[in-house]
Amino acid sequence: MPATDYFAFYELPESFQPDEKAIKSKYYALSRQYHPDFHATASPEHQQEILALATLNTNAYRTLSDADRRMAYILQQHGLLEEGKQDLPADFLMEVMELNEQLMELEFDSDPALVGQLQTDVNNLTHTLETGIEPVLAGYAMLPADARPQALSQVRTYYLKKRYLLRIQESLAKFATRS
């Protein structure tokens, strides 16, 4: 688990859909506050502390301003992205296996029509996933603490499914450029 809580550092509530302007505003304010040039005459210890805070600020901004990184970060904060514990529903895994089999067929016989159909299928599956998770992401910050584990479990499943689909989309992009 990451040791630093970026949301607390930015004085924001944990959210999958935080206020983007607040993140940017806090980043710029802390960038000015922790800029090494303003602490050039301070003791070496203080300069090291400022440098660490400036680095923390940069890392927090990179993570919280990117939706995918933010989602992974929140899941990691709650210990939900452990290696080897990425079980997914069997029906989804079967669907992905079928898509991967079709991708393997393309290795031997590049068919632009099949590439197009696979892209459509993956895009539809991705859209269905995103539509299903949107209310969970939007409402997470307002949930009481006892309801958050169930929401986090749903987000984790979404995140893992999305990663599978992204790998398939990357493979499809290679085939699309060959056609």
C-alpha cells in the first residue's frame, strides 16, 4: 500500500471523480510553496524536506489528474490490486478468451473485416462496462464508510476488465495498421 495519501495531501475527499480544477489549483499553489528556489538559503535539511514535498506534489498531481492512475491508486490504497488476486467473473473471461482466439486467427489470416468486427465488439463491451460503472464512480465520494467496500469491489472488477480490454485493443491496433 502506498504510504502517502494524495487526497489528504491536497485536502480533498477521496473520489474517483474529484474536482479537476481543485486538483490543478492545489498543485500550482504547492508548486509555488515548495519551489526549491524559494528555499535556497535554508539549511540542507530543510532543502531536502522541500525537495521531498515538491516531489510528493508532482506525484500527487500526476496520479490524481489522470483517471486511470487515480483509479489504480485508490484501489491500491485499499489493498485491492494485489498481484495474483485478480479473479474475474467466468463469463467475462470466456468472452475475452473468444476475442483472443479471434486475434490468434488474425495472426495467420489477416482479415480486415474480422479486425473491424472485433474492434466493434471490444468497443461495445467497453461501452457497456463504462456505462455500468459510471453511477458507482460518481456516487462513491458520498457513500458512507460501510458502503464503500462494495463500491470498491465493483470498481476493482471494472478496472481489471478494462485492462484486459485495453490489451486486446492494442493488439487490434497492430492488425489494423497491417491491413
